[in-house]
Amino acid sequence: MAIQKSTSKAFTLIELLVVIAIIAILIGLLIAAVQKIREADSRLTCANNLKQMAMALHNYHDTNNRFPLGRTKPFLHGWPVFILPYMEQQNIYNQYTIKNQNWFDPINYKAAQMQVKTFICPACPDDKNRPAKDNKNPNAAITDYTIPGGITDAFMVFSLNNGKGVAQTPFPSNLAVINSMGIGTAFSEIRDGTSNSFLVYESGGRPKHYISGKVIGQADVDSATKCGNTSVTNGITSGAAWADDGNNSPVHGFNKDGTFCSEACLMNCTNNQEAYSFHSGGMNASFADGSVRYINENISIITFCALVTMAGGEVISDY
């Protein structure tokens, strides 16, 4: 009786290569999907950060009848200092001395070096614990957000009235006035409408100097073309610390290479105290009504400037 042998068919080389190619394609699709999920998650977290800051600024206004100034003088402090108690950061605020002191004075070193998670955008590729590298307090904790104080003279052609933003900085003669009266903008002064006026938006990646997605290790931006924006030294941008009075950004507008102003690029060309994010195609911004919206980086100059000003009298179309 003949015994029939069973045989198993092995993969041919071509079949094996086809299987490998299919697996590679599936892995590629999976990685792309994961990256999209991560981007969506970081964008949502960033928007939530801005929402919390907007609500804290609103609560500050409820208490003081005005928003805080973008910066204070003669004693120098940044606007985030004043909203710490409204962001469940009372402990840091209690360790911080405002009266008769600057943010960089030794008495404020420890407090200014404490990181506040809400001030960090997760989309930024750099270390979340990176220091500001400011020579006044090198280890100060950073923020990826800024408050637009207005538009510079070069862009006044786009404003019918004045170039001031919600974070306008009319410097009072003494800090006691700030503490007792607020001094900053009141809701009633936002004549363009709270839904048409920026409150806080992204200026991420600092203290590294980013231009169009790349870190720039070069020295200063040419002082002759800074338009008053003297904030890059040896590849390090100033105003990175949340306590820094320099953390407010009047709109200068740069060229695409981020090397001189005033030019037409108002977003994502340079983080040299300009609007800058690591999200695809735009940035998150909070408005004076407390809302948070995603702003396309191709927004027109006229519309962007209109959203910065609070009483420019512009008519804002859809964006």
C-alpha cells in the first residue's frame, strides 16, 4: 500500500516581499495616525491652557474692575504674575514679592523659577523644564504664551483709531496705583467687541530663537532692522520667563526669514516676541470674551491687526 506524503507550500520570495511591503505600509499608516492623534491632543491641551488663562484674567477683572497690565513699571513684572492666584497657584504668588521689587530681584528668584504647567504648550519640541536663560534670572521658568500689547507704528495704517491691545501698557508712576486700581484695560474700553479682540496667544519655543520651524543659532538680529525689538542676543530670545515684564508682544511683523521688520509675516515666521506656534498651519488664541479659537497662519494682515487692537474701529470679516 502506497503512503501518500503531505507537503506544505512555503512562501516564495516574491510573496514574502509582498507581505513585508504590506506590513511596512500598515506601520506607516499607524505612525501617521498616532502623530495626528498626538497633534490633536497637544492642540486641545494648548487651547485648554489658553482657556484657563482667559478665565483667570476674567476673574482678575471681576476683582479689580480691570485686566492687569501687560507689564508694570517702575517695578518690572509680567502679566502672568497677577493671575497666579486665579489659576490655583496661590502658593507661588505667596512667595513672590511685587511691591518695591522686580521680577528678577533675588527675593523673587525662587518663585520665578517655579514652572506652571498651564504656561507650557505641549506641542513645543523643547524640554518643558527649560530655563529662560535671561541674564537677569537665568533659571527662571518659561512660558509659551504672550499677550499682544498692540501694533507698532508701521502697522498703524491698518488701524483706524489707535494701535493698543487689551494689554496696553500705560506706565503708572508707582506700583501702589496698580495694586489698588488695576490700571489696565476695562471691558468698557474694548470698543471693537470682546469677541473681536485678542487676549493671549502663542509665542512658543523661547528662549531658543525659532524661524519658520528651525532653531537659529546665529547672533543678534541686525540692530538696525529690529524696529525697536531688541530681543535676540546670541540666538536667545528675551521675554521667555512668565514673570518677565518683557513677555508682551506688540506686533512688529517680520520677513519670512525672520531677520528684519516691519514686514508682512505676523505669525509663525519668528518667535522673536511675535505670534508663533508648533501646531500645523496656525495657532491657538484666546479672546477677551473668554473664547479660544484656532487662527490660520494665512490670515490677512488687516484682519490680524484688527484682532490685536481693542478700539481700532475696524470692520472684521470672517477669518
